[in-house]
Amino acid sequence: MTHQEIKDGEIIERYVRRQLAPDERRAFQEHYFACDECFEQAQTMARFVAAVRQASRKGSFAENAAEPVAWWKNLFTPAIGFAAAALILAATLGWLVFRQPSTPREDFASQQQQSPSPNQTIAPDQNIAQAASPSPEKPEKNERPKLQDQRDLLAQNRAPVVLLESSRGAGDSGNQLTLPANASSAILRIEIEPGSPFTSFQFQLFDSARRPVTTVTSGKASSRGVVSANVPARHLQNGKYLVKCLGLKDGQRVLIGEYDLIVRQP
Amino acid sequence: MPTSLEILSNQELVTRIRQGDAEAEAMLYEKFSARVYFTALSEIHSKEDAEDARAETFLRVIQALRQDKLRSADSLPAFIVGITLNVIRELVRQKYRVDSLEDYEYDIAGDGSLEQAMLDAETGRALEEAASQLKPRERQFLRMYFYEELPKEEIARKLGIKEERLRLIKSRALQSFREIYKKMTKP
């Protein structure tokens, strides 16, 4: 494989995205074992693709996403905020602690001028206490937005679930999955007899033309006999699918069931 | 005796390993370790499995070289690739009960994804910085192309950008990411 072939065929990108035929894949692997430049490019491309996918999954590259800010810029905003708040607090405390106390004569004179009622006089130490303690009603500046961000992330990452049931007949509408636009994956579940002998399970997805889309392996069934598989959203476009579930034990695969699945994206 | 500062050719490495030179074996590991690990990671997307595969691969490679099983030193890279892929196949077959790498789907219930395998702290930050230099439509293109895996024609139509321009955006973003990542990871 020459460098020109690699460049013209976009081999590096297609290798990382698993779009090469097996013999092309092998040829490129043998090439980068001998070529430092191509190896470095392959590593960079792999990191880049992984980072884009993760950012996309988090919603950073969505249409209505906020402008991304370079990571180092984020360091300054809270730091400046904290520094400013600390400075103001220190200045306030300093003024309250170190201000010159009035002489009794001055106090008496000001009281004479204002003619206050005895009940309105506030002791100096009470002033300091009020100034030092923050108002209990006011929340911390960044607390609510931070919690909200975390809740938003959780909502985005919550995958829709569908419990697959075997088709009952011609009139049956099949299993339906509504996949939100921001979903990164969906969970397929089937129920099997509790105490099943299989050590793991495979979910094979086929499109409406019976072409294989993806295969996902799942671990043991739960104690209630539920088997789940997490399927990446990119494999679930609008349309009909056939899902085959196979049980695996001692190198043998046994077909457990076949399920129709209709995927809809709102 | 060679030192790690000397760069030995594949021929010299093979000859010295055949003679039982332990330092040459260490140099072989140093030369090909990252490639073996990356290959394993590309196939199985699990750091743990990739490390196991790397260890087993070098055991077999060194054993084979000591036993003079390599016909020509020129084919040393291909030889190591072959052993790497065999080790990976055996590992996958044993652990996940599939017959071939083509049958194997690495997204196992959300575990062992490409992203988890390839990402480190610097990668995420480098992309943030590179993406901050892109326009919103350009970022959307990256998402549609690499995450949703839509074809370029469809993306061009949806975003109202010419296909030739999409290639430029991709290459500029990648180049920017490469430079930023290099700066971040410079020793």
C-alpha cells in the first residue's frame, strides 16, 4: 500500500471508522507497522473521531448547542469570581473590624440630633454578625445551573427501552421503539425462562432487506430472567428490523427467538 | 552490546534476538509496542484486553524469532501484525464466543466502546479548543459525519454546504486538533 493510495482512498479515516474490507485493513496495518508517519496519523485520527463522537453524544455539537469555549478560558471565570467575592468580603470585614469607634460624646451628640427611640438602637456587634453571615435565602451563584446541567446530561443519556415480544400473527403491529433525537443508544430487552443455562447472549440486528446491521453481546440474564442489550443509536435509523436473540454456552449458539422491531424517530 | 540509544535495523534486531540478546528483545518491544497496542485497541476497544493481547503477542514473537521462524527480516512488521491478529482472534473467541473478528461487535452493552478506549483528558480538551475555532454549521457537519454517519451528499444538502467544502472543514478541524494535541502532550 503506497502513500498515494492511502491518501487517495482516505484509508486512514476509513480504517478508524471500520469501513475497510478485511484485506485492505490488513494491508494498512502492515503498512503502519513500518511507517511512522502513517502510524502517527492513524492515532490522531482515532483520537479525533473518538472525541467528536463523545462530544456529539453529550450534545456539544447539536444545532442549538452553546458555543464551545476553549477549556483554558473556563479556568478564569470562576477564579475571577471567587477572587472578587473574597476581596469584597475582606474589605467589608476589615472596615467593620478596624473602623474607629465613636467616642461616647459623639454618640450622645448624634443621638441628641436624631432623637431616636430607645428601641431603634442597634448594637455594633449585631451589625458585624449580620454582615458576615450570608443571606440564607440566596442560593450559591452557580449551584442551580450546575445541577441543571447534570440533570440535562442524565436525561440525554437515558436510553429508551423496548421489551421485545415474538410476533403473534399477520395483524400484529410488532415491537415499536421511539428513538429521541438526542438518544445515544437504545436498550433491547427480552424475557427468558429464569435459570437459563446460557452464559451470555447475542442480539443480531438485520434491516428490512435482511442485511446484518450490528451484533451486540450481552451478559447473563438477571435473576428475573431479563436479558438486555445496549444498541448504539447510529445503528437504529427509521424503519423495520429483525432482531434475533441467541444464547451462548460452551461455544454453541442457540436461537432463542426472533422479533420484529419498528424504529421511529420523532 | 547495543544500547537503547542506538537504532537497530530489523535485520540487526532479528539476528541479535536469535542469538539470545535480551537487550535486543527490549528494543524490539520498544519499537513495536505502541503499534501492537493500537492495533489491538482498534479491533477490540478494550484497554485491558489490548494490554493482554500486547503481552501475549510479544511473548510469541520473541519465541518465534529465537527459534528462527522468520524467513526474512524485511517481513518482520507483517510477521508481528499476523501474530497480533491471531492473538486478538483467540482472545475474542475465548471471551466473547464469536467465530471471527467480523462477527464481533465491540459495543458490548455500552462497555468497551471506541470512545472509552481512545480518549484521554488531553483529547477531549484538544477537541474543545479545535471546535471553538469552527462555525456552528461546521461542528454540526462533524457530528453528522462521524457520529450519525450520514453520507456526505446528504450532509451537504441538509447544511447547504458544498461537498468539496466539507472535505476542507474536516481536514482543517483535524489539523487544528493535531497541533493542539501535540502542544498539550509535549514532554
